[in-house]
Amino acid sequence: MRVAIIGLGLIGGSIGLALKQLAKPGWEIVGYVRRSEVASVALKVGAVDKVEMNLEHAVKETDLVIIATPVLTIKEILSRIADCLSPGCIVTDTASTKLEVMKWAEELLPPRVDFVGGHPMAGKETYGIQAAEAKLFQGCVYCLTPAKKTSPQAVDKVANVVKKLGATPLFVDAQEHDNLVAGISHLPMLLSAALISATTKDSSWGKMSQLAASGYRDLTRLASGNPEVNAHICLTNRQAIIHWIDEFRKELDRYRQLVDAGNEDLEEALAEANKARQGWLNET
């Protein structure tokens, strides 16, 4: 079993660490990186057995290729590796948007290769190989979106790898996936960034920052995420994200009116939100 992980940041590095713990005799995990310093850290922490800095060499004679890079780089990667993949090779990715990725895979990969889109619903506000951890996917949902022509055997293999990581596979259509995660993942990231922008640009930030505590820290955590990854997410899911921004603006305007009115309706709205969140927590 030869696995190639393209991109050894938080997600790719964590997959490597988890698979290394599960590796059987005869397994080889190869990582592809562009920077030598990342290669050194990946080998030092044991995320991979070997590092390649040549993309085409990294995927030669592999059984499974996992692309864990910012989403807008995936098209070029698929184009470059398409002719190098062995018959029966399975390719998957970890991008936070799926519709564009599935189109690229169908367009660029040869019929001899199976593609299964993937997206682990896990992460941290820190990023890079130094933030990787083997237990990152424990207990999380891992979205899978098989291509139309992908064999059931290939789908089963990817689902089994996901289970080995400690995650639960959830099969979802690409369009539905992007619509859903726009509301519960991409919108919160932008809200976090917007709150940081609004407060830190204010003339009173010097004093305000001394008062900022756990509430502010919790709400702005996602603003510490990888800017390149987050920008790529937004650029490949614009329509769905704009829809949820508009929905949020409506709710924020409603709360603004309630605050301005200064009556008991505000408490009722807050109680309603409290109950809705508790209901969600009870279900998870």
C-alpha cells in the first residue's frame, strides 16, 4: 500500500500522523511539499516515511493520493498528476468546498482512476505541519462525495480510511455540501474576521484590547485560520456564502431593532436563540 499526501499542513500532516500509527508492514506514506523546511519537520514528527519535492514522482505507483492543499490549487495538481497515476489508483481531497473540485476531477482525471471528494469537518485555528496531530479527526464527521463513475470498491476503500482516522463518513452531494457548510463553517469564519476588523480598527482598541477576554477570544478564534485556505474557500463558494451573509444581516438587523426598541421582545429573542442552541447541543 503506497499513499501519497500532497500538502503537509494541518490536515495533510494530521492524516499522515494518523495513518502512520495504523500502518501495516509494507505500507509507505509519501508526502509532497514545496518547501524544504516543511519536509524536515514532517520527517521529524513522523508524519510520513518519505518526502518528495517533485509532484509527479510523489504520485508514481501509488494506491491512494490524498490532496490536502488550498482548494484553488487542486485543479493544477489534478492536471499535473493525471498522466502519472497507475490504473486503479484512488484520488481524494480534503477541500472545504466540493462542487468545483468534482468538476475538475471529472474533467482532468483519466477513466483508469477513481475520485472520491472528501472534507473532514475538523480543524483548528492554528495551521501548518507544526499544528498537526494524529487525533484531529477523532469523532468528527467526514464528508464524502464520490464522482459519478467511481467504483463502489473505491468508495468503500476511502470510507474505510476515514474510519481508520477515527471519523464517521457522511455521503453528500457536492452542491448540497457547499450550501450546508457555507452556513455553519464559512459564514462563522467571515464573521470572526469581520469582528476582528471592526474592533481593532477602532480608535479605542488600545483600551478595549485590555478588556477583551474569553468571549471575544472564542468569537474571533476562526480569524486565526490560514488566510490562503480561507480565501480559496470563499472564492469557490461565493453564491452560497453570500446567501448566508444576507440571512445573517437580516437577523442582525432584527436584533438591532430589538435593542433599539428596548422592550421585553429582546429577552424573548435571546431566549429563543438559547433554546435553539441547547437543542443542537443535545443532539450532538
